[in-house]
Amino acid sequence: MKPLAPHLSVNVNKIALLRNARGGNLPNLIQVAKDCEAYGAQGITVHPRPDERHIRYADVPLLKEIVTTEFNIEGNPNPKFMELVLANRPHQCTLVPDAPNVLTSDRGWDTIQHADFLKDITAQLHEKDIRVSIFVNADEKMVEGAKAVNADRIELYTGDYANNYAENPEAAVRSHFLAALEANKIDIGINAGHDLNLDNLEFYRQNVPGLLEVSIGQALVADALYYGLHNTIQMYRQRLMVKEMI
């Protein structure tokens, strides 16, 4: 059986950041999310941060109302974040250990050190029928730790892969390949995200077995400035397609 292509979830944080720069409603975040789905996105991701510098907490219920594909909320599960997620019940919640003042997510959870905390948070989300994904570095032990706390999926942090891809693609993807093998072995789903782009995405998909979903925002929005949003989403979808063997 031909493997299924991973899904593309579009992170709309940068759309919200552009809107917030002028204080109005241009671009209209809700309309852009609708358009992303119409253009082929298979999910919408948001990552609200405490300072609300891009996605605002008030955006979440509005997006929940209109998203017809998969709605994914990611972030650090502090009490305010958990209140937001449990009230709006997205399809998936991705737990990310970013500090309040961090510019962007730059590492995954230590799922062994924080096992008790993550297990409790995962149980709270499961009570609301929310799928749980834990953001981890490409490390087999961290994958095993995510499984141990009952997470449904991991999201592999791909910043290291992206940083090293141009110099040596095979070396850059090696740890991700091994982490994916372990995830497949212990039956935990695989997502991935951070700095994936049109240059490095296809190679990543080809070398990470069992990849289910990627979440992409910064690069996709930047590419849309040149190619247009519709074309850009289709270009990313094409990179994720599994080619037929000839």
C-alpha cells in the first residue's frame, strides 16, 4: 500500500503579527485561515504566547468556530494556556516548553525529567478528547519518554535539521530518522516543525518514516509574499507528496 502523504498544517502566527503591527484587522486573520483551508491546508496551527505579540487569546475561539480541518493549539501549558485550550477543545494540543521571553521555540521537552508534569497535563487534555503531541528533540529517549506519559504523538523539533541541511543533508536528518524508527516501533505518531521550508521539506519527508504532519508558518508566509498564498500552499503540499516508484 502506498504510504499517505503527511498533512500540512499552516501556522498563522505571522499573519496575526502583521495584523497587530497596525492595530486594525488587516490582514483579517479569520479570513486568511479560511483561505488557507480552501487553498489546500489540512490544518491550522496557532501558538499563543503570554505577551500576545501575534496570536491573541481572543483569536482562539473565533478560529475554533470556523476551522473545518484540524485545529492545533501549541504552547507552554501554563494555567492560562490550559484554561484556553480546555475551553476551546482543539483537535490537537502540542505542548512546547518555551519560556515567556523566548523569541521562538528552540528546543523540545526533557520528557524524562518532566514526566510527572507532562503525564498530568496529558491526562487533563485527554479528558476533553484532545489529541496530545509533545515537542521533543530528535532523541530516541525523549520519544520513549513521550510515550511513557501517554502522549499520542511527538512533534520533532526540526531547527537543528534546518540549520545543518545545506552543509550535509544526510547528517542533518540522521537523528530524526532514528527517532522516527523508535516512534514507529513503540507506536506513537510523528509530527514535525520549525524552520522547514521549500528547500528542505521534501528531503525531510523522504527520510523520516511514518511522518504524519508538519506545521509551517514563518517560511510559508514569507514565500507567499513572492508566490501568493494559494500557490505557496500547493508548493508545500507538493513537497509532501509521496512519489510513485517507476
